[in-house]
Amino acid sequence: MGILVPTSGSVYAADGNIGPSVMKFTQLFLVADEGVAASANIQYGLVAASTIALIRAPVAGMSPIMSFFPSGCLSIDGLENGDITALIRE
């Protein structure tokens, strides 16, 4: 069993693609900024992306961890008030 470690560029502070997630075990969580709650859509695919999950973090808190083994690229859309961290098993 491998160790989960952040890869380079594992903290996403803005909407965008999680390129290193393709064909790798990926765990995502959202950490809200101080004083506010946060939310984000997790999407699958690049051209015709579809939302597969909505994650929310309480005020100054952390969302539940979501685990994926995507065959295509995951992406973040609609991120508000926080940072998303992706832990990717190499």
C-alpha cells in the first residue's frame, strides 16, 4: 500500500483542472476561509464537463474527503471561499 502525499501543485485556489488525477487514486477536500463557508463543484471531463459532486465546508472548516479513481481528468468549477487540496497516490 502506498502513502498518500501531496504532489506538486496539489493545492488549487481557483477553478481549474486536476491533471495529475487521471488513472490515479485521488482524494479531495475543501478547506473554507476564516469566517465563511465554502463550496465547489467537482467535475469530470474537459470539453463537456459534468458535475459529479458538490462539496461544502463549514465556516473555517473542512469538507468530508472525497475519493476517486478517475479514468479522465477531474476539474474544479464554482469554487467559492476556500482552497481545494488534492492528494494523489503516485
